[in-house]
Amino acid sequence: TICGIQKGETKYCIKAFPFGGACMMEGEDEDSTDNRAFGKKPVWGRMSVVFAGPFFNFILAFIFAFILMSCVGYDKPVLSGVMEGYAAEEAGLQEGDEIIRMNHFSVHFSREITAYGTFHSGETIKVTYARDGQKHTTTLVPKLDKETGRYLYGFQTMGNVRVKGNVLTNLKNSFYEVRYWIYTTKMLVTRQVSPNELSGPVGIVKSIGDTYQQSVKNDGYYYALLNMLNWTILLSANLGVMNLLPLPALDGGRLLFLIIEAIRRKRVDPNKEGMVNLVGIVLLFGLMFIVMFNDIRKLFI
């Protein structure tokens, strides 16, 4: 501890290694005789406390998403055109069609069309779209674009149709905005992204700085602020998902042990749990080192 103050029964302090914020409770990682200690509480109470941290990340993302939607609206999933010779054109889709569903994934934003195509590259999809108030369904088989090496359906979406809704619409779309970033993070994790493709604090700060400078230069400070708001939504939702992963030392790992305890009706040996968490911390620090090294290396490439 570098410095700190005591208020009531809580100590607020700044640590020597600024790896992030932490809230440590009496009896969380050590024995305590206090009946109010974390370890003395029922398993469901401890699960709710552990889950509260990642859940607040989603709440914060939702609040900022609502502010963003209220300011600039949302990108309606309307096609700006179709590519010649690809499945979308062959199926009769055209400019102005609104994409509603891709397989079992409901579409609410223009960028979700691109994201779904990226994460499900090469898959045949069933598309539901609306035209003149009528719903239509068709099946699209992607074709390989030799220049990019990607499978394409032939959609053209520029996100140029932005709609400002009322309060209720913005609340609903704020939920879908958070869902979009959760979906994106989940797919990046499950699609096994290599450490070379990840960004840590250095890469994130550089990307945020580049976005800010470009926004100020081209659009002014108001839109720079909105872009910073968008980054906050992304990072908050991303942290919520990552912390819920069932990995040792993360909230998801703690939840996993608590779920096991609830099923067994017997607490996991604290020494074994501590050892697993220690191994997890070492592995996480190793990943952090690799990611930070790559971030710094990319600055000079």
C-alpha cells in the first residue's frame, strides 16, 4: 500500500502495482472469526456478491449505450446494395431491404450483419428480410472472394441509415447494443483468437488515442466524446464477459467453485482452491506479458 484512508470499517488505498481496481472483503481469501465475514455467508449470498462485479460492467455499458443511442440513434440494418454475382443478388435481395434474422440470430443493427458473416464464415444461412412491410425468407450460400480469401454473401451495408427513437426505443436498443458487444467478445473467445491478435492496455490506449485524434480532426469534439463513449461501452461489456469466464482467479472461476459447493453441499478445500487460483494468476500474468510485448512491438512496426 502506498497510501490509504480508513472510513468506518472500510479502508480505501492505492497499491504499488496499478493492475486494476479490487474490492477485498473480510474472510474472502483468509480465515476470519467475524460472523459477518464473506466466508461465513451462505453459498448463494457469496455467489451473488461475486456475480455483482461483472454484472455492474453490463449495467454501466447499458447506461452509456442509452446515452449514445439518445444522441445519435442506431444504425438500421438496411442494405445499401448487393454485390454482383453473389448469393444475395441471386436470391433477389436489393437495396433498401431490412435484414431481420440470420439463422437463429435476430438482427437489430447494420454492423451485426457484418459481424455475423465474419464469425460464421463459409456457413449457409437462412435470412429473413423485410420489403415494403412484407417479410421474406431465403437461403444464402456464400462464395469465396479470391482477392480477400473470405467467404461473402454479397451484402453491402454502410450503416448510413441512422434512426433516432423515443425513450422506450432507445432503452430497447441499448440492451441490443450491449448484447452486440457481448456476442462479439464471446465469438472472439470461442473462435480461439491467438495471443498475437489480442490487445492489452498499451494497444487499447493507442487505439483510443488514434480514434480521439481522428474524430477531433474530422468531426469535432462532440463526436470525439461520442466515440469515447462507444469505447467505454465496448470495454465495459468486454470486462463483464471476460470476468465471467470460468478461469481460475477470475470471478467466473470463483463462481465455478461456489456452484460446485452448492451442488456438493460441502465447501471445496480452501488450500486446493487457493492453489488453483495461484496457478491461474500465474498463467494470466504470462498472457498479459505476451500481449503487452506484442502491443509494444506493434508500435514500432
